[in-house]
Amino acid sequence: MFQGASSLSLDAKGRLSVPTRHRDVLSATAGSQLTITKHPHGCLMVFPRNEWETFRERIAALPMSAQWWKRIFLGNAMDCEMDASGRVLISPELRAAAGIAKEAVLLGMGNHFELWDAATYAAQEAEAMQGEMPDVFKDFSF
């Protein structure tokens, strides 16, 4: 469903413009309703509302031993709406959690997006590219 990377800049109010190629899909499938929450890798997860509801149910069903993960994902979730210009307001709390001040990268991850501070993403991607490819890719031919 969602794939590709987009370099974005947040405006002075903390809004980002959703790339045009994703706006129509988000409007049609989620009525422009989104939910944003923390990701343990230091970015934000951006879900169309329908996908969020599925994810939320899975997280809520986890056992008590996963209570902190429930707090991270569910306790930090914020609902928002894409405006008529395709902009989404990222709350100050979530921007701070991901270290996003101005420049960001939006990655399509299938049924959701990841939103990264651009410098953090570039550094972590470079580090990953220097390491060995995980065994899960042994059957892929590149």
C-alpha cells in the first residue's frame, strides 16, 4: 500500500504536507483520519485510522507482561486529521519524542508510515548499510 521515501519540512506550527501520491489513498481509505504514535526505534508511526484500529486491538490484547509496550504505543497515540491542503499537525510531544525539529523523512512501510528526523534517519541508515545483511535475506538475490 504505502512505500517510498519522501523528504519533508515541518512548518513553524509543526505541520507536514503529506506527499500528493499518498493523499488520495488516505482520503479514500481513512477519510483523512490518522493516528500517530511513538516507535521504539526513535521515530513516529503514522497510521491511517482503519489500520491503527487493527494495530491498537493487537496491542491491547497483549498480556500484562507487555504493559510498557502498551504504554508506549497506546498511551502516546494521538489522533489527527489531514487538512484540505494535505497537511498534518504533529504534536509537540511527538515531535520531541522523535527529535524532529524541521527536516523529516516519511517512509512508506506498507500499511503505515514511519516519520523520522532526517539527520537521525540518515545516520541510522548509514550504520545499517555498513553492517552485514541479516540472515533473513539469505534467500534473496540482489
